[in-house]
Amino acid sequence: MVRAVAAELVALLAPPACPGCCAPVPSASLCSDCRRNLPWLRCPRCPRCCLPAPCGRCPARGAAYERSWAPVAYAGPARGVVAALKRHGSAVAVEIMAAQLVAGAPAGLLERVALVPVPAHPARRRERGFDQAEQLARALGRRSGLPVAPCLKRAGAARRQLGAGRRERLASGRMAVAARRRPPDRALLVDDVHTTGATLDACARALREAGCASVAAVTYARTLREG
């Protein structure tokens, strides 16, 4: 009873807003416009880089992860959903993302693996008060029944990936990632957005070096190259 009253008071003071566009909604969910305009990636895609096939000279041809997948393009309402999680730690956004990942995952991707969140730099985690990839991994774990293994850590300077160009993101030594404990034999990296794949590759290499036999990656959104 107390919780119900408290929830009603919160709803009055801060009515639910769509994480995609911030428009008022009757319940914690995407509004009808954002649901209709989500940029689903339904076209055939390269199983390694997740770009529309044929991908030409595959940007993941030398990556340490074997495959990657995302349900939506990083565009339109998907940008808002990601921002709601990354900037505000939105519980609504993370549950939407996890639900869509589970609903659309290709066969075998969410089987016999442990979910390994891509680690935020400690400075970013302190700044935000949370780690968005870990939140997404735990929400995905609750829905899929898969274990979550936060076994990676970031080190070195806290360089922002947001706004960095492709060459800068891919620069050797830009991102230092290491295993802080023994990783699972089969790992599925979890992050919010797949842009160049540099972050996923650095994490996959750290897992391989620590003894992981198989590494794949899943993100909520995939950035598509211009054209």
C-alpha cells in the first residue's frame, strides 16, 4: 500500500516520459511514434561487423571477436533511448533495450555464454554514478537467464570515444583493457553502441589473453557508415 501511494506521488511529480523523445506517456515505455520509427536492422548483415551485407572490406576482419549483432541502427529514437541510459541511468530505457535484444537475437547468440559488460573507465563511472554497459548486461541477464561476469577493467587515461573520429578511435594503445579475474570460456560482450568496433576489439583481446576461448559481441545499436 505504501509503495503504491509512493509510486502515485512520483508519477504526479514526474510523469512518465518516453526515453526516445521525452514526450509524456501514460506508462513507462516508448511512445507510439518512437515505436513506429525505431530503425530496425532487418536487412542481411555481415555476421562479424554487423553492417549491411556485403560490407566490402569488413572493418572487423582482424577483430578478436567472432561475431557481433545489434537490433537497431544508432539513429532516430534509438539515439534517445541510448542517451536516456547513458546520461541518466534510465531504468525504463535499459529494460526496453534488454527486451528488444532478447526478442530479436539470432539463433545461438544467447546460448551457453556469460555476459561480459564492456567496462567504463573508473573516472566515467564516478562521474555518472553508474556503468551503463553493466546495467544493460544485468537487465539482459535477468531476461535471458544468462550469468553476468564483470571481469574486465579499464586503465590509463579516460579518453572519450564520443566525438572521436574513426582514426582516433582505432589508434593503437588508445584504450587499455585487462581482465581482473579469470574470464568465462565463452563470453558475450555487452555494450550500448557499436561504432568502429575498437572498444569491442580491445575488450575481446583482453578476454582472449586471459584464456577465453570464444568471444562474441552484442550491442543495442549499430552506427552505420555514411552512404
